[in-house]
Amino acid sequence: MSVLRFILEKVCMVRNKQNINYLNNIWQCIKQTHGNGKMREKTLTMDTLNPQVKAVEYAVRGPIVTKAGDIERGLQQGQKHPFTEVIKANIGDSHAMGQKPITFLRQVVALCSFPELLNSSSFPEDAKQRARRILQGCGGQSLGSYSASQGVDCIRQDVAVYIEQRDKGVPADWDNIYLTTGASDGIVSILKMLVSGQGRSRSGVMIPIPQYPLYSAAISELEAVQINYYLDEDNCWALDINELHRAYQAAKEHCHPRVICIINPGNPTGQVQSRKCIEDVLHFAYEENLFVMSDEVYQDNVYSPDLQFHSFKKVLYEMGPEYFNTVELASFHSTSKGYSGECGFRGGYMEVLNLDLEVKAQLVKLLSVRLCPPVSGQAAMDVIVNPPLPHEPSYLQFHKEKSAVLGALAEKAQVTEQTLNTVPGIKCNPVQGAMYAFPRIFIPPRAVEEAKSLGMSPDMMYCLRLLEETGICLVPGSGFGQREGTYHFRMTILPTTEKLKVLLEKLRDFHIKFLKEYASLEEPKR
């Protein structure tokens, strides 16, 4: 330490004696850092980090995406790559992919954010009416105030009316509605309520495989037990009731299964479950006394003309009072998907049925810890559940914009499926709904062995090579779960039609080149 001070003093003497104050400041910092010659140890290290945090994985923003960001910055700095841009098809972020906002939604949120605009003739009266109603429900008539932990009352009421209309008259009580920070906030909150016990009595959570990684991440963080049930890839990713029974019985040997999660329409698989399938799941949950969590954020994203979205709540109601008045069900929706794609507002809601009254008070307490969801997101959610009506001035433009978004997605879903199925060694199920394709890819044995030698999954190596050679950013199927020995990737159908066609062409060329590079006697599986 004395040697270091001597060197610093000599440096200051050479430069300027007035620098002695600067030297003293540096010296004090050195003494505080090193104390009696010992380096102060950090309190938080990888050894002391919560092991549940280390166990969390979220493939949608995993190492492939980090690498894509590095490449993108390199391109901006003039680095040379065999492509000129990174095409990010890894996440369902509609606006980042070029989708335009729905005018009416932005008008209402703008009016709520800057009420002086209510005097402007540039905004339609139906937007102003909604903004005034929302502001009247806010403290101080300002979007900047906290709301109640469950959300702004009038917005919760609008959600209840929306659900009742969607489900053709099935009653909805706004006291069962909780506004959330996106659907994710609600999903994690309900899982927190359900996880308890130790050892074989520890809560088990049944999730579909493939699944959206939020579920596995939350289960890891909460130290719950993940129970995988596999969707039937050979039957358009349908949910097989026999597979539910298999997974449940196997899990009972080491945990207490308490909840089943369903994603409909599916992420990453893009399937739309039939009414019969939903009824089978609800009957299974009733018989096994399971809490049901129904992730329905893609309820507006159904593209196959012979399919339709069925809410779990509506089917439960139609099964009769014995089911409707007893099965505990939490359903989730969001501003982030559908036709609006407003991910950044972080708006969402959940409806929770048949909750024990004392438990309900505990849920409100838990939600109050985070004070309230973003009130601007609540306002955006209100527009989705309370859109312009046919007699209102904004209806025609709203309907045109909504139809254009959903029509383009339906077209891109078909183009994606058809194009991928022309590529040797790729098989893609119909993209019936949601925003993703999850094709199965054939990876030659030599490539599998090389990936293992590199310490990574084969589809991770595939996607990494794809990114480095073409600039296309996809997510390996291993990040969502898949049957042993199968490989997939998830890609969004959100890029513009022109960019999507470029992506698919580059992907086709890469895959054929990849197969040739690792050619073997085994034929690609279709």
C-alpha cells in the first residue's frame, strides 16, 4: 500500500502539485476498498446467490438472443457478416416487428395520459367518453395515481361485461376480476398461492410440453415440482387425456399434484384445442381435485376457418352447476397479443372462480405488495374489452385495422406452414392460432454428436449456426421442452410478409446446406 502511495505522489509532483487533493481522494477510496490490505469480499456471489434464481431459465431471451444483439451492434459498427441485418423471429413482440398500433387504443390512452387533449377536435367522441370514464375512476382523475391493488373498478367492470358477452351470457362477477401487469404477473401470483408442502407433499404443477418458459421458470423459482404432460405432435399438438392420467399418476409418487396449466391457443405450438378436449381436461381436474390455470392470451388469434376459441370458463359452465360451482379456475388475458400487440403497456387481467373466501383475501394481500399494475396498461386493457360499437364514430376504422392485422397473421400462418413443409427434413403442423410455428427438424447423427461434444443441445447448435450464417434469430425447441430424441425451433409469424418470405427462403437454404454438411446414410424424417 505504501509503495502505491509513493507512486501516486510522484505522478502528482510531475504533473501539478495542485493534484494533491485529487491524490488524497484516490487514497481514501483505496483504503476504504482494501482496508488493512485485504480485498473486501462481495456479499452476493454465485456461491451465495439464491439457487432458485440460478435454476431459472427463459429461452425466449436466452443466449441466442444475446448473441443476436452482439451481432446487431457489430453490424452497426461496420463489422462484416454474410448478411446485412438480424431478423428477430424469437419473441412475440408485434410492434417491434413492424405492426402498427390500433388507432383507437392509442387515442384513448393518449387522452388519459394528457387530459388537455379532451378539448381537441382531433379526437373522436367515443374515445373521449372512454377516457373520461377511466379518469373518473382514477385517484385525482390522473393516470399517474395508484389504483386499487385489483385495478381500477370501472375497468374491472368492463372486463366482466366483455367476458359475459364473449361467453354468450355466462355470468361474470367483476369482483372476481384482477387487473395484472401482463398475463405473466397473474400467472406467477396464482402459482405463488398454490405452492406449499415439503418432500412428497410439495406442490406439483402440471404443464404442457412444449410449454411457454414462463411456467418452468416460475416453478423453478418457487421450488415447486414440474410435472410434464406431452402434447400429441402427430395429432396437431392436441391434448391427450390419457397422457394427463399418465403424468398425474407418475407424479404422485414424489409430489402432490395440485394444479394443471393449459395454454390455448398454444404457445409455442399454435394449436387450438377443441371443445371436447377442454371438457375432458375440466372433468379430469374435477376428479383429481386440481386447480385449473387457463392461459388464453391468444384468444383472438385463431386462423383456421373450421376452428374457434372456446374459453375454459364457458365450457365449465356448460358442464353444469356441479362443475361450474366447484372447480377452481383462473383464466388469463393480456394486451400484448391478439390484434393489438401492445406488449410494452404490460396490461392484463385474470378472472378467478370458486376461490375460498379467506384465500381470496390472501390473494388481494399478495397483489397489494406490488401496489397496482401500471394504470396506463389498465387503460389499454379497457379498450380491448370495450372497443368501439357499430354505432360509434370510430367503429369502421377500428374494425378495418383489427381485421387487417388478423387477416395478415392468418395469411402468414399459412405461408409459414406451407413453405416449411417443402423443406426436406422439416415438418410443420398447421399454425391454427397464436403467433408461432414450432416445426420439427431432422438433425443428422453427426451433428447431434458434435453438439454434445460442444456441451449444447443439438437444436441450440442448429439455431446458433443459423444466426451466425444467415442473421435469423429463432429459439431452439429445447428451451420449451420436447420429447427425447426430437428437435424443434420456435419462430414467430410476426415479420412483415416480405421479410417473412426472405426469412423462410434463407432458412430453407441453410437447412439443406446443414443436411449436406452432416450428410449420413439416414434419410431425413418427414
